Amino acid sequence: MMFNGIDISKEKIDLSWLRDQLTNKIKTKVFKNKHQDFEKIEKWLLNTTKSVASELVITLEPTGVYHEALMYFLHEQGFNIILANTGKAKKYADALNIIHKTDKSDATMLAHYGCAKHAVVDYWQPEALEVRELKALIRRLDALESNRQREANRLEASEFSNVSARVRQSIKVTIAFLDDEIKQLKSDIDDHIDNEPGLKRNRKLLESIPGIGHVLSRELNICLRLKSLIKPKKQQLIVG
């Protein structure tokens, strides 16, 4: 197996191929974090290592949402993906005595991490499409609810400051719009869950646990990433 590390930010992607673990010989390359560069990344990985995708292990860390597109792309091309736990990767870097951190050194560290851990960790597998859609809907709902809270705070603050009536009206209109969109999005989420047998079954099981209601079961459907039926007693142990 060949081991590669990838450090990803919003703007760029740093690749490091670990040519020799003992001598720490590496080969690196930087690409833009753009969809049009993904095929270039694939070509570089295959040509540089002179291997096929199934012989390459790619290790990366989650970086918000910026790693997701490339991770799905590489998986679809047949590469083996390790999505490293950030905390564990940091401890591993500390053990290697990496003091001066750069994007290049982070990518190299991840290549070493993948080499050390590939035999004892599971390769990353993408979530089912229905779970990915649910995650996107809930992420959007969270954003709207955060925006609604900010507007509510502005409205409350306006009662103690010299804010024009027009500004207060604008805030109220915005809150009303957000309330309507939040209500619609919640309905869409519930419809999505009801229309997917697996998600619907999981929600029913989750809500059979004392303390888990309609709202929390939405989140746990994602957090647990349920791929099969889990007994309520076991779920209760998982969620505490």
C-alpha cells in the first residue's frame, strides 16, 4: 500500500506522498480546492506513485465542509480513505515532535498516521443518500434558527436604543420571514424522514427512549448514523 496525506483548507489542498517511512522521503504538491482540480489530483496521485487507486491510502482530517467534496470524489474513484479523528491525529503529531506546523507538514503527518493506523481503523464509507440529504436539511435549519435568534436579539436591543421605526419594522419583517421558512423546513425534514423507511424506523425507535422527543430524534438520526435497526435499549446506552 502507498500512503498519502492531505491537508485541506477553503482555498487549497496540500498533498504529501510518503515515499519511504523510515527515511521520511516525501513528494508534495499543492492544488486549488476547486472541483476542476479534482481530476488533476487523481492523476497526480496515480502517476506519482505509479499505483492504482485501490493500492493507495489517503488520510485527511475533517475541516468543516471543505474536505467533503474531494473525499467523496476520491472514494468514487476507488481510493481507500481514512478520515482521521482530529484529536487522535494531534496526539500522533505530538508524539512525532512536530513543533513547526505548516500545511505541508500536516499533510505529511497524516500520511504517517495513515501508514501507522491503516491496519486497525476502518476505511471511510459515505453515508446513504437519504442521510446526506437529512444532514443538509438540518444544517440549513440550524443556520436559519441562528439567524432568527440574532434578529430577535436586535429587536430586543432596539427597545433600549434610539432605533428608527423603519429599522424595527425591517427586523420584524425579517423575523416573520425566518419563522415561515423555519416552519416550512421543519415540515420538509419530517416529510423526508417519513418518506424514507430506514429513517422513519430509526426515529420511531429513538422516540421510544424516555427523554428523546420529536426534535432530538431528528439530530440523533444523523449523529448515530444508523445503518441498521438498533434495539431501543442499546440506543439508550449510546445516547446516555
